Amino acid sequence: MPPKLTRTQLFTGFFQAGIMGFGGVLPIIRRLMVDEKRWLTQMEFNELFSLCQSLPGANVVNLSFAFGTRVAGITGAVAAVLGLMSAPLAIVLGLAWLYGRYGGVPIVRHALLGLAATAAGLALGSGLRIAVPILKVRRNVLLAASVYALAFGLHLSLPLIALLVLPVSLVLAWRAVP
Amino acid sequence: MSANILGQIATLFGKLSLLAVGGANSTVPEIARVVVNQKHWLTPSQFSQFYAIANAAPGPNVMIVTVIGAHVAGVPGGLVATAAMVLPAGITAAIIALLFDKHREARWRRVAQAALLPITAGLVLAAACVLARQSDTGWLTAALTILTALFTWRTKLHPLWLLGAGALAGMLLL
């Protein structure tokens, strides 16, 4: 379990993650919480993230609500979420305005294409960091592969995927967990 | 700008908030259906431009709704849309996470958690591949994605260096 954190620590930590979270905050927030600040171990992070991902809403926003509440109560959640969202909100509103004026300029468009491809790589790299420890448990390999195939190959919606895979996963976990 | 339009924004995104299982990206088709086809707040081409803007900005990708809200009703519209999209789901997540923490040692909790892990593993990899498929239009972008993935996976290099290099490569080589 993480130590008690102050609202200031939560705000500044999540602020850093928000402002640097180009192409998705998950890679940055995983690095910040696990590698840099050591608020959570990789497996604790995986557990909290799994829970937040299986609930409705934006995964990383849910994670800041849940983590903030856990370590510092309701005001902790407020500090974490405001930290996460304030800078990106200001930036996205500014960008929308800039894009309206300069979005057609070729060099801007090319830079954005390069940025998007790199962001996809970040998502893939942090996806591997999350998935590899989970896949060390043998029963998880086939389950994860099925989820991947249903989501990426067949474009099924998440509720449908959960409906198909979760019962099997629950039965296997029920047998395996002491 | 009337309170009425802010109310419409709040109701629309508040409802979507609790339907957005699997994150904001899984809700994008539904958002497009409502704001483009039903409410005619934007054209399809505006919608895809806004999607690109939300992804080019730092921060959670839920901010597609910020851009839409701001387009419809200015900065207050953007803020209302964002709050409506994140609050209901976020509060739910906080309550359920607390419940899980409270029953940390309970067997049902450990079973539920263990059952969710492989689903997460499959989903994070699938989401990354969806992003890669959308942004990799040629060998150069594909190489950028693969190199970045390797650096992110195997090193602790800060993502900002990678993103800067990616933007520069796009400017010089694409």
C-alpha cells in the first residue's frame, strides 16, 4: 500500500503526468507512479488500473479519482483530478484555436503525423510493460490473446468482450486463487 | 449562449460518462453519432479534426469532449462537457476502488482482481495496435512506432525525448 500523500504531492504529481501525457497519459502516469515516485509497485498499479479500466469512464481519470481517494480522501481525489486535468484543458482549448488558424500548414501537419506515430509506440511500449508481468501466469496468456483478438481483430465493444471472456476468466481465477 | 445549451451538453456527456466502458476511445463512435448526426453540432470533417486536436494535446484522450463543448458553447461549454464526462464515472470508480481496498484480503476480491488482469493485458495491447494502425501510414511512421515501443519497453528514457524526436522526424522526413 502507498504511504499517505498530501494533497500538494497528489496535485503536483498528477499535474506533471497530465502536462506531459502526449498521446495518452497511461505511459507517463505508469512511469511516474511506479518508476519515479514509487507510490505503487507494478503489480499494485496493474490491479488498480485493471479495476479502473473495467469500470465506465476514462481509465486514467478514474485512476486519479480512485488513487486520490485511497491515499487522501475526497479532497485527495479533487487534488489528483484537478492536477491531471487543469493544464491539458488549457492547452487543448489553446490548440483548438491554433489549429483553426495554422492546421493546414504542411510542416505542422507532418510534425503531427510523426507525433501520432510516436504516441502509438509509447502506448505499445507501456502496454508491454503492463502485459508482460500478467502474461507470466500461464492461464492469463490464452485469455489475454482472446481479448486482444476480439478487440483488435473483430472490433467488438468492451461490454461484449467482458461478457464473453470474464465468465471463463472468473472460473479459472476461482480455481487458481487460494 | 443559453443555459439550455449548457444543460444539453451536461445531459449528453453525463449519460455517455456511465456508458464509456473501456475508456473514452471506445465511446468515440457513439459521441460522433449524437453530436454529428443527431444534434448537428458539427460536420463529420470537423469531428475528425477535433479528434486529432484532442490527441495532439497532452492529457487524457477524454478531452475530445472538451473541444466539442468549446465549439458548441465556448470555454464554459468545454468545461461543462469535461466535468459531465468525468464526474459520474470517476466517483463510481473511487467508491468501487475503496470497496476493493476494504476487502483486500477477501477471496472474492482476489478472484475478481485476478480475473480482470488478463483482460487488461489484452485490452492495452489491442488499444496500442488500434492507435498504431491509425497513425502508421507508411514505413517511416511504422518504424517510429516500433522504435518508440522498444525504447519505452526496455529503457527508462523520458517519453518527451521520444515525442520530440518523432515530431522532428515527421517534419524532416515525411
